[in-house]
Amino acid sequence: MTTRHSQITSRRSCRNAGLFVARASCPRFRRNAGLSLVEILIALAITALLITATAVAFDAAFRSYETNHDLAMAGMSARNSLYQMTALIRSAWNDPDIAAIDVNADGSELSFTDANGRNLIYRYNPTAHALELNIDGAATWYSLVENVAPLAADQPVFNIALAGPDYPAGTVGTVYVQCKTTSGSVTKPICSAVVPRNILYSE
């Protein structure tokens, strides 16, 4: 009876005290304890680690995409230009007495006459860092590939090797094209060896 009376008295005193009495000291308003400061700090640390790991993974994926994109762009431009160039060289007239295939002294220009009788000049422009094409001596030079440079500082972009003794003197056996193109952070070599097939024998 005494215990029951003391509990009732305690609850009444809590209600009567209002805001002047801490609720935690009253049996009716007692609550479960929340997270401690240490637990909150640990949770924040784990969250920070997860966010950092996600950011690192995202950055690696973005860099990989960017590299693959640059590689594809460099390869596509170089491949298309090289295909056009080698097709024209392969069908070029190849008789030193009529229409010779020629490379200048420093290997920056390649000139020949194609199957349609057009005089074509391919050149490496060191100022624009581009491979360019000129048709029939016109004033216009068409840019084929940009961001181009020789494979090495003193290496020519164009070179030729003469055919064997079974062909007329000065007949070109192979035309070499060697350079590199850069797109973004990717550098891709452009190399080809072309054998001209349209050989003329003059009397």
C-alpha cells in the first residue's frame, strides 16, 4: 500500500511541477536512450568512406570512357584518310619516263598521277600539324588528318623504295607512309606500305 501510494504521489508531483521538473526523472515520461556521440561519428565515417569509394569508381569509369573515345576518334580519322591515300597510290601511274611517283628531299611531300590523270600531292604541313592533299596544282590544300606529327623528329613521313632490276630504272616498288596522330590523351600511329600496281612500260 505504501509503495502504490508513493508512485501515485511521484506522478502527481511531476504533473504539477510542469517545465521545472525534468521529464527523465518522472517514471511516466522515461524514454529509451538514442545514439551516442561515438556511434554517430562511426556512422558518419562509414558514410564518408562509401561516398569516397563511389566517387573514385565514377572517376575511373569516366576516365576510361574518355580514353576510349579519344582512341576511337583518332583511329577513325586516321583509318579513313589512310584508306583513301593508299587506294590512290596503289592505282597511280608508275613509269619514270611518263608519270613518276616522287618524294621530295625531306620526305614531307609525295606526288604522283592517279588513274584518272589527276596530279596529286600529299604533304605533311608542320605548321598546321596536318596531312593535306592538293589536286592539279590548285591553290586549295585539303586537310585530311589533323594533329599529325612524324613518328620521330628526323623521320620522313613519305618514303619510297625502288623496284627490282626486272622493272625499268626509277620504277617505284613500294611507297611508305609513316606518322602519328593525337586525339586528346591518345596517340595513334599511321603506317602503311603500298605497292603501286599501274606500271607503264615506255619505249
